[in-house]
Amino acid sequence: MGREDAKGAAGVIRKLVRFLDQRSGTAPLLRKTLRYLFPDHWSFLLGEVALYAFVVLVATGTYLALFYTDSTHQVVYHGPYAPLRGQEMSQAYRSVVYISTTVKAGLLIRQTHHWAADVFIAAIVLHVLRIFFTGAYRKPREVTYWIGLSILVVALLEGYIGYSLVDDLLSGMGLAIGYGVALSIPFVGANLATLIWDGPFPGAQPFFGRMYIAHVFLIPALLAVLLTAHLGLVALNHHTQFKSTRRETDRKLVGVPLFPGQAPRSLGLFMAVCGVLFLLGGLAQINPIWLWGPYHTYSSTNGAQPDWYLGWLIGALRIMPGWDLVVDGYTLVPNPFWGGVLFPGIVFGFLASWPLVERRVTGDFGYHNVLDRPRDAPWRTAIGMGMLTWVVLIFFAGAADRVDVFFDISYTAQIWFYRGAIWIFPAIVGGIAYRVCIELQRGEVIERDRKQAEQEAAVAAAGSR
Amino acid sequence: MRRTLLLAAALALAATSSAAAANRGLIQEGKTLFGRDCLSCHGANGSGVGPTSRTIGAGPLREQGVLKGLGPSLQGVGALAADFYLRTGYMPLQHVGLQPRRSRVQLSDRQIEALIAYVASLGKGPSIPTPQPQRGNLAQGLHLFTDHCAGCHQIAAEGGYVTGAVPPPLEDDSATQIAEAVRIGPYVMPRFTTKAISNRQLDSIIAYVQYAKHPDDRGGWALGHLGPVPEGLVTWFIAAAALVAVCMVIGKRLKAT
Amino acid sequence: MARPRDIVVAAALLAVGRRRPKLQGDREPIVPRGREQPRTELAVVALLLATGLFAAAFIAFYALDRLPNQTQLMGGALGLAFLCLAAALILVGKQLIVTEEIEEDYPVPEHETEQETIAQIVADSGSRITRKRLLKASFGVAGAALGTALVVPAASLGPVIDMNPFYATTWRRGRRLVDENGRPWRASDIEPDDFYTAFPEGADKENVSSPVVLVRLPVSELHLPAENAGYDADGIVAYSKICTHAGCAISLYRTPLFQPDEPKPALVCPCHYSTFDPADGGTVLFGPAGRKLPMLPITADASGFLRAKGTFDEAVGPSWWGVRMRKARPA
């Protein structure tokens, strides 16, 4: 290796690469990694948005963990926030009030952390929708898809536990409901709930410590493993692509290499996610727990809601009629089970089983690296839109009380409307989606024929001269 | 000396009797207004118009025809109740049979005073309260508000829902109106006497409600103090929308094939 | 010795001077050459400088004590710093770097030869074993037993088998009803059209069986079912404050001012609006609760204090599989 090229930036890189390769033999791997191809479409970046939100969560969460106290031991508040002075509260709640009022940049980081959690799950949902409606879950990517669904379920749990650690009035009510839902699981619910809570609600002393260790260690570790497996499989299978030109096929990938093309774009997206999250963290107040006050089992407030990603569950719990399924004195199915366990079970069961169901029904067991546009798979799009409508309507039902306060539409009337609409609207929306796909496809065929006819006419005109 | 005393007594007598005369004039004015706006539901002399064939507590009557002319007795409700219902615009009732709501007051100040004087004359009742929220304790106010009020009115007094009614947000209420509502228990609100909530405790509650109109929003844009619902709207319509836009700038869009 | 003039000249050169990057020898470029965008370069520099300024502003805002709206200023500064950096990087990516479109083969669907080889390696390796099934079964038994043994200590996390705590309540016959501060409630304290929270004297207030809600109804309006006969204290009724749906505290009391025109008295839960009838033993009027509200029998003692006559008529809290199988147990 000549030292004559050792001048300037190129020389530094060469020296660095030589150092690495001589000590680990990884130059071939590094070259492959640098030239790893990314097919280019904006919707392929949604998963990255979720990943970067996760990075922000870990960074801000680590900071918060250095100030939080995971104890329910009752203390009296004597801090700077006047409306809470002299009030009894847990040490956990007091530590979060302390972070929000006294620690410099504490409130900024706490709010950024909470916004990041909301955005993390929103990004995952958008990403899952893209995966579903383009058929990216087909062979060989079923395992990647199932790992991704697991990440979503774990993320929902992690967010719920995270905001419940604060022990404020709103999240405390949410924990009580979580306990009620756990209790409602047939046969084993009560046993499972007392196992987790170490006794009946509100649980014994270790419970908050358990939530804390789960939230800062166990679940993040699990998420890290799942994410590594997910990204690893994506890399091994290479990313799917749309057929935007004649070059893309199931055998040939067309994409942008990681370096130099993709790296600044991905880094830019990372910085944009950080920017949006910190802007929100500073400018938009989220979960002002000092206003809610501490939680007690005998206290509650009107208008308590879970964070948005559990809104579908509160909607289900509210519209469900009061059916406890009792068999000879044995309460087989307590009411919260229908909305709190069965409903999400059906949704995730549908999502998880869909790759298997679809290929059984269509008879398509082949490998797919080229994506469908939604219009290319009318049945999938229609069924997916139907399920989405079902979930979204139930989600809206959860806010019917606010709608009554704002728009003066009777709450009970809304509940009855939703009870019917959640079965009728999905069928209508699915039907419309199907027709739209068919019409779009037909339009493309006509357009193609028209272009071909024009070309032939132009050739004929040129030939006759 | 005696003449001065006699003169003073005569003047006092004259003042009282002229005040009494003025008051009688006000009450007469109020009676006229009452006859115009309130008699059909509250009956002559405010004795109330009740149903004759229904049992009490059977639930709301919804047929318009039956509802015409159905209202509680006002004898003994005092100036307190009249002041509350008239100054908030709860009365005259906009839609008979439904919950009274805050609405534009169409009576002049003088007309309201006249009606208050008339209703107060219908029987001995509580006078208009004079709460002193500046003497209240904010922390005690939050605690009492959580215990007695937050279940319906929401912890930050932003209003809420109870089956069959809409407890309103309290941002437009004056200290006097809050005190009055607590003592009346309008529509389906509980009625808190001084035994349940003393005047000093009421001062603290009002201090808290006044604080809740502009509470500590050190975190930024308060989103109405409603919690996760507006937070979710911001997540989707601001954050997710912005980030999807960034993705569309970075990545390619599909052209029609 | 750098003089100020030299520094200014150097900065100007840095800003204005441009140098075309040199090719490495005579080799063909791997990454194709692209068009230069000098104006974009300046825009990127400007954005990076802005990033630095906003970051410095953040540090300044952090350091200043007693700054009003400090959180907003810090968040704004830091957020804008990131956004400027994002814009700079995206511009670099779109205009200062060549975005190549390269073709490559997808990995082969499978490697049948290797799969065969692996299967054969495993098969060949068992050449010395004569009792394959027995050994497999033995390993299975050992693994299952050891695995179960490792998981069993999880049962210490909480009471799994013993369901008695679910029926236990903090109430018993004779226990006085006290308020949040431990002051005993008198029957005369309980006024109509109001609602009160009570706890058993000396008990843990956070226990779900402790809080009860007290309301007074006219005796003529009470129509308690037979099993709740005598549960009231001259019209004062006491119900568990914990909703039987999912466990929130029932802190809403709907009480009509003018009964012919307004909904009848009801206890309502703010979580999912389960509505209970206090005049009827706590039956569900509306909402997803599947079980009536447990009722506590009370009476006024000789001094006028309210005391429990026993414990609730049924188990307290949200439903679970055994909630109807046994009665609530007194303390």
C-alpha cells in the first residue's frame, strides 16, 4: 500500500479501513454493506421512522430513569407546585412531579419521551398498513412479518406500562381497568392478575417495582432482540420493491446503495424525527400529571382516556352491552373480556393468520419480491379496508362522550349507532374499495391500449410518407 | 339636640320607606316579567306546575305536549337561585324537557334584578352568596374538587358526561355562580349544603376552579387540558403527517405505469 | 503567528474557494461522477451553521435560570437544530451525492444441495446410536421436567391458587363508617341530593373493598329487592364505590332537582358509564357492567353514628370466574 495516497480525507479513510481489515478481516463485509441496495419508495421509510422514534425513546428514557423512583410508599408533597402542597401521594408520582417542575430540561425530556412513544406506535401502524396492502408479508417474509406484529404488541404493552409508572389519577384508573381486563380472562384471569399484581388490586409493594423493571429493562431488551431479528431478516431477504420500470422483477432488485446514496437520506430522516419529537416535547404539553393529581383507588375523574393506541380498546369496552356469561354460578366470561381481550385477539389473529389464509385461498405459494399496489389485489385491499373500518369505528366510539360535550349529540344515541355501524360500514367500505381497485385496473388497461394504438398510428403515419 | 334626633329619625324612616317603596316597585316589575316569561311553567306565585297523574321519580317526560307548563315551585328558592338561573341564561329554558344550558342573556340587568326581587319575595330563601376565593387554599381546593366535582366536571373543570346529562365546563362561571350552583344542584347535579361543604371549603374550591381556567401549562400548548384524545390528534395530524411528508420528500413516488 | 487579517482571509477562502475532487489515479470511477451544485453547497453550509446556532441557543436557554417558558425555548431550539441538520443532510442526499440506481440479483430462494447435506450430516452422525427413540424420549422428559422446575419459582410472584383474598372485605358487623380523615359519619350528616365517600374505621383506604358511596333517598322511593331488605338506614344506602365492570371509582351521582322532568337518581362510573340504581339494590341501568353494585347493610347506632351491619351482599370489584360462587367475607 503506497503512502503517496495518504494525503487528505481519502488517505484517512484508507488508513482506517486498513486498520479494521487487518484486525478483523471485514473489508469484504464492509464493502457489501456499503453497497447494500435499498429499493426507492417513500413508504419504505415508515419502518425507519419507527426505528428512530425507538432510539429517541431509549435515549430520553435512560435520562428519565435516572430521576424516577418506583415506590408506592406514601409521602406528603412539599415542593414548588402549590395546588399539590400538603397532599398525600406516592414517591413515584412525586418523583415525576419533581422531574416536571424542578429538574432542568426534565419536562422537555419527559414530554419528548411521551410524544416519541405515541409517534413510535403511529409509525408502526402506518408501516404495518403499508406491509399489508402491498403484500410484503408473502413468502419469504412471513417470519419477518410475524416478528413485526410481535414488536407492535410489545410496544403497546410497553407504552401502557410506561405511562402507568407515573401513578397519576388518569393512569391509575387505566391500571384498574387493565386489572379488570386481566381478571376477565376465562378460567385463569384472576390467577394471572394476582400473580402479576402480587395480590388483589391495587397490588402489594413489589408491583410498581415489577412494572419499572419490565419497562426499563425486560421489555426494551425484548424489543432490541425482536428488532435485530426483524432488521436482520429484512437485510438477508433484501427489501421488496415496486415494479415501477421494466427492470424490477422477482429476480432482479433495483435500488440505491447504502453509501453514498441512502446514508444521508436515512440520517436526514433520523434528524427529522428527532427534530419533530423535540419540537413537540417543548411546545406541546402532553400528560400534565401535576394537573391530574395522584391516584387513589377511591378517586376518579370524568374524561379519563388511555393513550391513543389503546383507544380502540376503550371504545370496545364502552359499546359492549353488559353481558357476563354465567354458567351455573361460574362466571365463564366477565364482561371486559369481549372488548378488552377478544376484540384485540381477533384483530391480531386476523393479521397474523392472513399470510397463511391468503395463500391457501389464492393458491399462490410462490416467492414474491415485487410488491402489489393496493389496486393489484382487490380482495386483499377490500378485506383489509373492511377490517380497518371496523377497528377505526370502534376507536371513534371511545370518544363519544367528548363528541356529546362538544357537538351536543346524545351519548347513548351514539353508542347505539356504533353498535350497528361497526358491522354495516366495514362491508360497505370493503365493497367500495373492491370496486375502486377494479376500476383503477381497468383504467390502466384502457390507457395502455390507447398508448399502443397511438404508437402504431404514429409508425403507420411515418411509414406512409 | 332633640330636634336633630327627631330629624335623623324622620330621615331614616323616610329613607327606609322610600327604599321599601322602590323595592315594592321592583318586585311589581318582576311580577310583570314573571307573568310574561315564567308563569306558564312555574305557575302563579311561583307555586310550580307538576304532573297530576305520574309518580315522582319515574324519569324524564319527553312528549312536548305534556311538558308545556311543567316546572318546579320557586317558593323559598331565594335570590340565590334566581340570580344563578337568570345570569347564566339557564332560564328562560331554551328547550323544554332537556338540560338547561348556558345561553345568551336576553334580559337587561334591571329586568334581572326585578325578577330576582320578585322570586325572593315568594318565600324566605337564601340570598346571593358572597364567596371569598382569595381566602381559600388552592391545595385544599384541588383535593375537595377531586372528591366532589371531578367525577362529572373533569379534573381540570373542562366539563364531561354523565348518563343523561352534560356537566358543563366551568370556565365561564364567576365565583358567585359557582357558589350558587354548588348550593342549588341544578338539573342532575348534587346539592351541597354548608354541612357538606362549608363556606370556607367552598372558597377553596372556587379558588381552584379559577386557577383551572388558566392553570400551570409549563409544558406548552395545553390542548384543552383534556388529556390523551387531543394528544392522539396531534400525534396523527401533526407529527405523523409531518414525518410522512418528509418521507415523501426523501423517497420516490410511484409514477403511473 | 496568525494575525486577524490572516484569519479573515482564511475564512473567506473557506467560504468561497472550491476545489474539484481529484480522481484516484487512472481508474474508472466506481461511483459515477455527477453534476456539481455550488449553490446547494452554500445552502447546506447555511443550514449547518443554523444548526450550530440553534444548538448554542439551546445551551444558553438551559443555562439561564428562571427563564419563563424555558421548556418551550429549549424544545424549540433543539428541535429546530435537528430540523436544520435534517434539511442539510437531505439536500446532500438529493443534490450533492449521486443517487445511483443499481441492479442486483435477489438471493436465491433456497439452497437445496446444502439443505440435503445438512440433513445427511445429522443423519450420519447418529450412526453409533441404537436406541434413538428411547434416548429422544428421555431427553424430552429431562428437558420438560427441568424446564418446568426453572419456571416454577414464578409462582412466588403472587397468590396463584389461593382465591380467598378476592372474597375478603375490610367490613364487618359493627364497624363504623368514617370519612377520608377518619372522622365518623353520623346519619344526620348524610343529606339528600348529595353523595359521600366512607371507609371502614381503621382499615386501609386503598383496599378495593373499603370505599363505599353513601346517598340518602326518600324511604318512599326505595324499592330494595328482598335480599337487600333492611340494608338501608332510614333511607341512607351504602354501595361499594368500585365499579363491577373494570374497577374504576364511581364518583358520579346523578340526582334530579325536578323529578318529573329529569332522569332519576343514579350512581355512574366515569370510565365506561356503567349506571347503577341506588333505589333498587344497585341494579345496572345502562352500560357494560355485568353485575349489580354490591350493597353494604348499614344502620345508625344509639349515638347516631353509622355502622355496618355486616359485609357486602356479594364480592366486590370487577367480575372474575369465581365472583358469583361465594359470598363476600367479613374482616
